[in-house]
Amino acid sequence: MPHLIRHLAALLALMLAQFASAEEPSPRAIIEAGVAAHGGEIWLNPETLYLAGSATFYAPDSNTPRSTADDYRMWRMMDEGRTSAHGADGKVRITAKSGARLLFEVGYNGDVTWNERGLVPKAEADAFWASNFGFGIIRSALADGFTLEHAPPREFNGGMIDLVRVIDPQGQATLFGFDRESRFIRYMAFRSPRGWHERHYDDFIRLQSGWVQARQVTLFYDGVKNNTVLWREMRVGEPIDEALFDMPKTSGEDR
């Protein structure tokens, strides 16, 4: 009889393990499903990305917008094989305008960071990018050197998301929340110099190429809304002149 009990217990444990496995896909399987849902190869290796729309910025001590950019644009050239989650990579330029007035501009040409006032000192630039860069690391998460962990699933904006913690080779962790039904990334979070940084992604569209883009992105720091971006125009994989990422001659004192 003890032998039969042990056998039944082992069988039950195996059945429970199989059930848990069927109900809870591995972190790797969740990311693989997310990659496929977002467009597969073109989403993994877009080379370039251009987004244009509008953005609303909030002050941390007010319930009204601080400023609104009716012309908000971002250009990106991507690096393949990214290994650092929250450092500057590739090349980027972001411009925010309200009518004809420039609200701010920031760029990184792969070597230096600049803004509308001129060159940004490296320490300041590193802190800035560490507080803003993070999403792109998901494209490297399945590579060697990365650690993937489950985090408890949670309700999010009326649905359930499965959370995966992506830890880069330097030990930096980023949480990604995948919609349980669509597998779109609805949530991202990481610790930054500005505090606990979160992003909520909404209003997804699939382009003709298969690329899936969230048209609404809201950023939070320590639970306080910082800004919401509404993207209207998206171009993926189109050529971008690399000179666009260099500091304009009108930056700094000349501006």
C-alpha cells in the first residue's frame, strides 16, 4: 500500500506539473509569441524607425498639462545585438514643437548627445538615456547572456498581462507585460535615475509590412504621469540620412 500511495503521489505531481506547464508558458515562450504578434522579423530588425504625432507633458505637482507638442517626431537608427537595456544605442533624434515654437530637441549620433542648448555632458546624457531608453532591449532578450524570469501576472486596463523580467548581461532588469490574448506589449517598467519608470501602450495598429505599433504611449515616473504620446505616422525600414542625428549648427548659443 505505501508503494501504491507513493506511485499515485508521483503520478499526481507529474499531472500537476504538466497542467502548470500547459497553463503557464515559459518566459521565453511568452517573448517568442510577443515577437510573432508584433510582426516577426521586421519587428526584431527594423533598422530604422520614424514616428510622428503629438505629445502632452505634465508637471509633477499639477493636474493640468504643462505643455503640448502638436508636432512631435522621433527618428531612430537601430543597433543590432544590443546588450545594454538602458543606455543610448544606435542613433536617435526627438523634436517637440508647439506651432512654430521649439519646446525641446535631443539627439544622439552614436558618439555624443546634444539638445537645443548644445552638447550634453556625458554623465548628464547617460542619466537622461537611462531614464528614457528601455523598450528596445526586448529585441535582444532571446540572445545569449540574457536572463528571463517570470513575474506575477496582473490585471491591466481591463485585461490580463503576463509579466516577464528581462535581465541584460550587466544585470539591468526590465519588466515587460504581454497581453494574454493578443501578446502585444501593453506595459514596460524599470528603475531609472528619475525613479520607477513605467509605460502603458495602447491603440495598436498593424502596418502593411506586418509591423505592429502602439499609437498611444503614456509614461510615468514613481506612479505620476509624465507625458502621453499619440503617434499618427509610422515608417519602418526606410532610409534616413545619418547627418540628421548630428547636432544642428543652430544649436546652443546660435539658437
